[in-house]
Amino acid sequence: MTGSPWVVPTFNARAGEAGLTGKLGPSAEASFRMNKTRVLTGITTSGTPHLGNYAGAIRPAIAASRDANVESFYFLADYHALVKVQDPARVQRSTLEIAASWLACGLDPDKVWFYRQSDIPEIPELTWLLTCVAGKGLLNRAHAYKAAVDKNREAGEDDDAAITAGLFMYPVLMAADILMFKAHRVPVGRDQVQHLEMARDFAARFNHIYGDHFVLPEVSIEENVATLPGLDGRKMSKSYDNTIPLFAPRAELLSLIKGIKTDSRAPGEAKETEGSALFQLYQAFSTPDETEAMRRAFADGIAWGEAKQQLFERIDHEVAPMREKYEALIANPIEIEATLREGADKARKIATPFLGELRRAVGLRDLREAPKSTTKTASKAALPSFKQYREKDGKFYFKLADGEGAVLLQSRGFDTPKEAGGVIGQLRSGEMSVSHLHETATLGEGVSENDVQSALDALRAADEAKA
């Protein structure tokens, strides 16, 4: 929502209700017991929410969160903010503003899990456990790290100049955020899909070594999230310095809207809606009938000043009630702090026992217990194997079988053995995710992606042991 969100926000509350008790209400307790689908969302605390965040993420997420079969986890990703923000006051202020924004827009902490990342000490500990199974080669291929290296090379600098371990390890921390609460689904933009795939990889490796503990999260790509233009017509973004703060005072909101870039067409001259930042903003805050009326007004030559005044009135009509709540919340940080701490207590009722389970799994145990191995690596079962072959149709195929010969994965036909071998190589090295195999291969009967990933992890571990 602000700064650099690693996921698109989702809410599970009724718009306009901003509870502040933070206690786990009966509906949330029932939800937890019924093993509903868990959806987890985090936002980096590195900036101030703007209209683009609201229209593109917060508002549609609130509308979509009314599914009674979902339990929702929302957290302020302040550890993530430290990767690129080293201004303590900014991190603190952003945390306050984002928490107040969520609550003002209708987040009800009685019905969801709402917490601050740094209040859950189990998350950094889990990060270390995952670090010990995360492949460095996979982290080397993370987009953010590769982009930083490429930038250094273009500047003639050392590959890792000014790159922190925090940036490099960011995907592991993100995986810990997700895996700690056994999230089933994580809504993300396309730029974050790789991080979700890495989280699945880390979880599958851990499960293969220590037994089945983690749920492999599913990626939910948000294709229909609206992208609003900023004051200059480009995407509204703090990077472009073209944003309109979500809760700007009325006078400031009007002044900013008056500064929206328009062309030189005079009053009475027909105006184009296509490519008009003003029209797109109006559309985002209006009903279909209102939007159509404005479209006709553009065709009839409405004056830019009048159009901007109507836009201001439409936005302020929707935002004003929430602004009042937001200002009251910002003026009372003690209450927001209490809400976040109560949310952390609620979240730790899940995190603390689960981390205890993981500590025992890896051998961090009470020495009075009788030693007992729980690792799958102690098993001497035969390794899975790939088999390549040619069928009568002249095509080349491969299949992945477990140690007992059961087919886990069956490929489609390839024109050459080199193509088939290339896919096998990518799977064994981790360059290709199991979730990307739908057009290349099919799962065996009764086989899950988790089963295939575990088999690939076993092969990769064997390959690394031989190296």
C-alpha cells in the first residue's frame, strides 16, 4: 500500500467500522477452529497511503473480504522497511499512518489477525531456520538482488557494492512471514510471484528434511487491481512525487486536484476521456451513471476547472468520513499501539507453539528427552528418478518417478531430446518451479505439487552432496 508493498492488501471487515479492542471475537475464534482458507497480507512501513493505494487495493480488498470461508492476517512489515529505509522517524511515522489508515477504512481487529511484524519474535527465529535450508543459488536469482548487481555492473562497480545482506535475505524473511501462519493463499502483484515461489521452495526443502510441518502457500495474482494516475498522468507513486495523500485535509486535497495535469483545450471545446488522468480519477470514485455523465460533459466541452471541482467533491464525499476517523486515530497513538500489541498477543497464540514444534523438529530440544531422529534424510529409501524416452509418435518424453517407481510427473511430448532434457535440468536445479509446469507436464494420479517438490528437493540434495 505504501512504500514498496510486497503484497497487495486484502481486508476482511465491513467498510466504515473501525474497532479498536483488538480482542479475538467469537467469529474469529470459530473461523480459526474451522480450518478455513487463510489469506495473509503485509505492507512495508515506508511511506504514507495515497488515493492510488486506496482505490487500487484497500477498497476492493475490503469488498472482496466478506467471504465467510476466509480468515485474514494483516501485518505491518516494519522489518522489511529497514531494508531500504534508514530513517527511524519515517519508519515509526509510516507504521502509525498505515495502522490508522487500515482502521479508518474499516478494518475490524476483532475479526482478523492484525499485528506488527516486529512484535512477533518467532518470525526472525523462523527466518534463521529457513536460512539454513535456503539455497544460495536460488537467492542469487532473486529479481531485486539481480537488479542491484546489474546496476553496479553498469556503473563499473563491484557486483555487491552497497548491497546489504538484508536485501539479499529479503525473500527468506518474507517466507517466514507467510509460513509462520500456514497461509494458504497470498495475493500479490506479478513482481512478487518469484518470492512466493521461493517461499514454497524453502518450505518444501524443510518438509523434506524434517517432516511435514509447513503448508505450501498458493500464489493469488491480483490481475484486476486498478492503477490510478498521479498528478502528472503517470502511475501514482511516491517515486514520481505525484501522489495525492489519502487523508489530505480538504484544502490540500482541493489544491492538489487543481494541479492535475490537463491539456490546453478551452471551455466549450470537446475533451478526450482516453488518457485523461482527471477522468480516470473521477471514474475510480464514481458510480457507472456518474461516470457516464462526466463522459458526456467531456464531450460537451466542460471547463477543466469545473471538472476538477466535481472530482474534488466526489473524492471528498467518500473520503471525508474516513478522514475524520483517521485524524482521531492519529491523535491517539496510545490506542493504536494497544491495538497492535493485542494483535500480536493473538498472533503469538499461533506462532509460539508452532515454533516450538519446529525447534523440536530440527533438534533444538530439551536434553532430558530421549534422542530421536525425525529427519527424512535418515531414510535409506531409493531416490526419485527422471526417465527419458521416445514414443511411437516420434516425440520425446520424460517422467519423474518416486523410489518405488510410482509416476509423480509425466511430461508432454517434445520435438527433440534436448528440449526434454532442458526442462529436466531446470527442474533439478530449481530454475523452474513446479507451479509453472501446467503446460509442460501433468501430475500423476493422486500426486500433489508438494509431492513433486519434495522429490525434486531429494534429488537436489543428492546432487549437492556429490558436488
